[in-house]
Amino acid sequence: MQQPPVTPAQQEQMDAYVEALARHPFANAPPSIAPDLLALLARQGRVVRVGDVVFEARTYAHLADEVIARLRERGTIGVDDVREMVNGNRKYAMALLERLDQEKVTRRLGGGARALAE
């Protein structure tokens, strides 16, 4: 089914939302947007959703690259290591690791640690 065209006002809302996520990626009170526009942004690849956490796509890619680099250096990574990457926010750390598990980039080990899924 074809998506109805986005109005200029909706496009402005979407752009402002993505910009706000990029400026403050780990906000305790993240910006909000209508669910249909959020779904459209996800389909467009501009945001990455993990449950109720939303990452701006470039921020997610950068964090994923950091996790992978640390895993290649150390072999494993824990939630606390990732929490440091996201300014101490456990909710974002868990969401990032969950998404990497879903994408089969990482695999869970005991105690919340992760390793590369290779």
C-alpha cells in the first residue's frame, strides 16, 4: 500500500524530531512525535527503534561501530562498558545491546556480557 504524501508541516516535524535526537541522543525526556510519523521515519531509515528507545540513525551506526571495535579489542563487552558510551544511561545501553543482538551482530553471554556473533 502506498504511503500518503507527507505534508510540509509533517515533514518539518519529522526533520525537527530527527535533529533533536541527533543533538541530544540520550535525553532523559526525549522528543516526541506522532506514531505514524515515527513509523515513517523508521521505514525511511532515519531513526532506529528499539522498544520505546529511538536512536537517530547515524548515532546508532556510530555507537554500533564503537561496540564492535571494543569487542574486537577485548573479546567481550558488558552493559557498564556500553553505558559509558551513552552518558551513563542504562536504558539506552540496554536498547543498543538488544538491537545488536537482534541484528545478530552480538550474542549474549552470562552476566549480561556480549561477544561478537561471528
